[in-house]
Amino acid sequence: MGSVSSIAISGIAAAQLRLDAASHNIANWQTPNFRREEVTQRELPDGGVTASVEQSESTVPQLNTDVVEQMSAGYTFDANLRTLRTEQDMLKTKNFGRKS
């Protein structure tokens, strides 16, 4: 199993890709030859995720989906950041009960 911090960091990176792809879709849906970007996430065997951006064949705007995706990515980013902060706080107090 990967460390808590590496799992959270992989989640943050995936959330950033999702936010970037949704932003791209919203910003560019009216441009010529528009192709949606979609993010594929896969879990890693030792914990965490890997994510990649791919161009979709679809040229149909899905603004509602993209706005919801931005919100979801923001919540995911926040949750993983809180995980990092909690790990940091726990490591500080583990050092003989003292905070560094």
C-alpha cells in the first residue's frame, strides 16, 4: 500500500486534470473543430490513482456535465488536501506528543 501522502497527491493530480479538461470544454465549445476532453482515472494496485486526458469523438457541448465536473473536481481536490493536512498533523503529534 502506498503512503497516505502519495495516495492523496495522486488524487490531487487527477482532480487537477479533471478541472483542466472541464475548463477546456467550457472555454472552447464554440471554436471550430472542437473536441471534448475527457479524463480517465484508474486505481493503482498500491493505492492512489492515475489519470489521463483523451480527446473524445464527441463535438456536442455538455456544459451542464462540465460545470458539475468542475465542482466535483474541486471537492475531490479539497478532500485530498485535507487528507494531507491530517497526515501532517498526526505525524507532528506522534513525535512524543509534541508538536514541532
